Amino acid sequence: MKETTRPISWVKLARKAFDEFPVPVQTEALRALTIAADNRKAEHVKPLKGFDSGVMEILLRHRGDAFRVVYAVQIGYAIWVVHAFQKKSTQGIKTPKHEIDLVHERLKRLKEALR
């Protein structure tokens, strides 16, 4: 028996930022989210450092720019997209602290809202 596909839900501000991404980046990110909804992991997804297991980051490149989509798989039944941003790091490959802080805040609010 095939497991059912989980729904993909969005934090409103994450969706707004995502909609500003170039179309090829959106397409690839949606493909990775669809794979996650089937309880699998796309090749350009990794756990986001500094978080419990179940918080994942989709790493995308387009025309020399880096884009990130962060989602959580262990909050309720849905896959929750909590943040999307274009990475403009001045620290090499490290994700900027303000982006990490934003993910922490959105996860906290989401967990509270879903209680």
C-alpha cells in the first residue's frame, strides 16, 4: 500500500518571498518539496544546521545567485515551508545569523499556532 502524499503548507511571508524567485528556481524548489511530501529527499536538500532533525534546507543556484527554501517535516502532518530567501552571504557558505534567527522565530510561532 502506497503512503499518501503530505500536503505542503506555507508561512505567508515565506510564500511571498518565494514568489519573487526566478521561475526556474521556483520550479526546482517545488520539485524538491513534492519529493519531500512523498517522504523522500531530493539531492540538493540537507538538514539546516542548528536545528532539530526535521528542519531541512533546499539549496538552489541560478545564474551565480544562491537561493534557499527552509521547510519543516515534523510540525503537524503537513510539510511546512517557513522561510525562503536569496542568500547574500558575506561569510562564505555560512547562512547569515539573521536568516537563522528568522527561521527559529517562525518555527516557534508556527508550533504555537498549531497547538
